[in-house]
Amino acid sequence: MKKSNKPRHIPLYDIKLSKQTLKSVNDTLKSGWLSPGAKVAAFEQAICRLMQTRYGTAVASATAGLEMVLVALGAQPGKEVVTTPFTFVGTVEAILSAGATPVFADINPHTLNIDPDEVYRKITRHTIAVMPVDIAGYPANYRMLKKICDAKQIPLIADGAHSIGALYRGKPIPKYTNAAVISFHATKNLICGEGGIVLSKHKAVIDTVKIMSRHGLTSNAFQRKKAARWDYDAVYPGYKANMSELHAAIGLGQLAVFEKEQSLRRKLAGRYLKNLADLQPYLELPTEEKHCRHGWHLFIVKLHLSKLRIQRDTFINRLAEHGIECGVHYKPIFYLTYYEQILGETGQYLPNTIYAGRRVVTLPLYPSVRLSDVDYICECVAKVVKKYGR
Ligand SMILES: Cc1ncc(COP(=O)(O)O)c(C=O)c1O
């Protein structure tokens, strides 16, 4: 590990937009057209190519995209969606907003992704979908999940908010699912500021979500302008959840540097793995099995709490004293006040989720972090675990 003495401030996230993005946004601002048009269409096509998926519709957020997919699948009171409680609130919010009930399956303690055996146990005659999340950009066990869903004839819908850049058995995640929803929120590997895309090999799913996302209307203003026809109809329940032209302009600009940024993320993650390898008595590092490619959205370590005299939050505070900002992905959903109130005691039988929720720490990982920053972070992590190690 290289030595460096200078204290610094390293935030958990720091966004640097590409020069292509600044130009793309500027061109759009001058174009005289800001509602969904040519840029949104170009962005959809580019993401479909990148994710090797036939159909896609860009939306205002992944949360809205997930909700609309579930509504299109027939979500309503009494229907259930089996998902992970170890996720961002948006996953569960989408299920509830669609009118269905989230049913939690426990996670694999190492990958932090939903455990297929648990999913199998949680499916009932009311289940309308299984919804895994590829935590941190690491693919869920799609081979098993798909087997279960195919056998039970239940759609597999990926909350792929973190999944861009990830591969499972050489292919992007949508290949294994009925639909996958990616997020382009401001902290993600590919950003639009806000936004998402629903991807599917099924044209009917995408056509339905596209219409829903623009108030349930058969056409948008751009199409009516192009066709010189004013007429429209509302054919589905509506949402105001389309992507705007400006957000697509940001996404197109960021796409120009996406592959370069992904290889930077891989390099930084590799440096973390190398530097932290000797500290494995105190913490568990992320894995990358042979058949998976990590998307490296987040770098999450899991503390071995029995080997430390401090809890996770003190560990985070000690790193903050060295100018290093860490995060927690995630606090289990059933510990959030609102969800605790409405979901009751769902959490008590999910030991892997509960334990993960106490010991995960996210270290800074994004393209403008330098290798020397990673070295510094690892030196500080080593100092803390050695000082408080048992
Ligand atoms: C796992 C997960 N699901 C859903 C979302 C929601 O994404 P969006 O902000 O695009 O709605 C996020 C966003 O951080 C996420 O991390």
C-alpha cells in the first residue's frame, strides 16, 4: 500500500459532468423544444443498445418506472410482490404506490442480494411479481430466480437501479427478466440528474408504460407536432412520469464517457480489494464470482463486528475524523418509521438482513476519486480496525 500523509476531504459522491454533457444541454436549451422529443428517443435507443434489450421507455425516475410496470402487470390491493428489504426505499414505495403488498425475502449475507430459496418460500397464489435488486451493481442470482419464476409463471421484474454496467453470464440484466428498470439519479453510474428507463423484450410492456407515463395519452406533443395532428385519447390510467428532453440531453452527454468511467470504477474497486485484502479478519470485501461482472456502483464492506470493539457508526465517525465520508446502503426497510408502522413485524424473521443492516459501510467510489485517495482511505481503515480490533 502506498503511503501518503496529507489529510483530505473525500466525499461519498462528487459529480463531474463531461464536456459533451455541457454541450448537449446547451444545444437542447437553444433548440426551442424541452418536452420529450428527439433527445429522449435517441437516449432510449442508446440505452437499449448498451443493455442489449429490444424495447425501452425513458421515465422520470426508476421509482415511477417500477410502479407503472407493476400497475401494467395488474398490481392492486390483495396482490403481493416478493422483494428484498435490503434496498432503497424506492423499491418498496413503488410496490405500495401500485396498490400491492411487499413481501420480504431474506438476503444472501455475502452478496447482499435476495436469496432465491427465500423467494421460493415467500411465493403465494397472490404473488404477481418477484423483484430483486442488484445491490451495489452486483447481479442477483438470476439463474435460480428465473427458474423459480418460470416454474411458477410469475414475472421477474428487476429493480435495476444499480445495474447498469453489470453482466450476468456475459449479458446485461434485462435478458433474464420480464422487465428491468434502471435509475439515472444523480449518484448513479450513468446520470441524467433524475430519470430512469424501463427495459423489456416484450413490446406490449413498454408500449403500455410509455403511454401511462404521459397521462395515459396515445400521443405526446412532439408526435402531434410532427404528424400535424392535434387529436389524442387517454387509454390507460395516467402518470406524469415521462423523461424530459433536458434530462435526456444530460444522459446522452454522460453516455459518451460511460465506458471510460466504468473502467475507472473497476480500477478503483480493484485497488480497494488489493489494499484491504489483509484486513479480512476485520471486514468482508465485496465478491465477484466468475459468471458475474460487478457494475461497481457502490463499494460496500461488511464489518466483522465480533472482531471489533466498536459498532459500525463509530467506525464511520472515526473515518470522518480523517476526512472520509462514508454511507450506509442500506438501513433495512422495516426499520424506517413509516414502513415499520405499516408493515409491522415483517423484519424479525430476516436475520441476514438485520445483521447486514448493522455492519455495512459504503466507501467512496466514483470516477473522480484518485488511486491515491483509495490508498489513503485504506490506510485510515487499517488504522481504525487495528486500533479497535479484538
Ligand atoms: C435500489 C434502488 N431502487 C430504486 C431507486 C429509485 O431510483 P430513482 O431515484 O431513479 O427513482 C434507487 C435510487 O437510489 C435505488 O438505489
